[in-house]
Amino acid sequence: MSSKNQKESYLREFSQAKVPVKYQRFSKIQKMTIILGDISTGKTTTTALLIMDALKSNSPNNITIIELAPRKTIYKEKTIGGRISDIIKLPSGIRLLQPIKINSPRYSAKDKDELLNLIKENKISIDIILNHYMDNPTPILFINDLSIYLQSGKWKKIFNVMQKAKVSLANAYYGRSLENDFKTGISKIERKTLEIMSSKADMIIHF
């Protein structure tokens, strides 16, 4: 299959126009790369483009996607959440690790206690799939919505997961649009842990 037909086969509905060409080349990605940005800035789209480009020169069996994003929804007329599979059709052979359920705490919680419980539930579910990857890593790793895990205030485990791969790329929310955390400090915790991880990354793409 030609690269053009392959691209058309994997591509679903999204626009490449807002993603600079230099961010569509997997060969430019360094060992540990993090894509940062506010909601609806193209983080997941860029990740999907890089997965497609990685497939041009790598076997699907060498690639794992850890999918942590909640289902796509609209918040203040902007899209939040959304999964890689909403954007591209993943070929057989790629390993997809995804919790059975993932919550969107700040969007769906009705009070402080529910927010904290949803974050706790997410961490427990995500730790299970992180363990799966640690037991059987692949050379290439993509993580969609790293920030969901970082709301727990823990970063070392998922950092170690990214270090297991020869090349790892994660995207993460880094903005001010989702600030309603019922004065729990979760938003500050998420931002701080993401900044710690970003300081250890080999490459940052900031939208």
C-alpha cells in the first residue's frame, strides 16, 4: 500500500492545517517528548499525525498507545477529551492499552468529594495498564492525555513508563480553561507535576 493510500486509510475526520509540518515528522521526535497546550489546541491531532508517520518506518508491533483521554465532549463551545481512535483508524498490530473506564473529574464532578474520588478511581485504573506496559514494553510509546494521571499528584511511575521506551511521546493539558476544582488545589497539583516531568523531557512541543 502506498504511503498516500495508507494515510487515507488511517485518516478520519480532522484538519492538519493547524499542525505545523515540523510537528508531523516522527523522525524529529526525541527520546522523551511532551506536547503541551490548552484545550482544543491540536495536541491529540498532532499525536495522531505522529503515529501515522511512525507507521511508515516502524512495524505496528513495535508501537504501544496508552489511551487515557475521556470521551470527547463540548465545554464552553470547545472540544475537551477525545481519543486517538476518534481521529485515526489504528491498524492491527498496534497495542492499545486503555482503562475500562476513565473519568473527566473537573468536568463531571458535582462537589469536592466527588472530584477527589474520580481522580482516585482514575489513578487505580491507569496504574493497572502502566504495570502491563512495564512488564512488556515496546520500543515506541504514545500516551494520550498524560495530565489525567498527574491530577493524582504522582508522576514517577508514568515517568518510568516513558523511560522504558526508546522513543516516547505524551500529550498533556497545560492551560487555564479547566480551573474549577472546588478549591481542592488539584489544578495546581496537575500543573506542578506536569512541569516537573516536562523539565526532565528531551523535547517539548508547546501549542
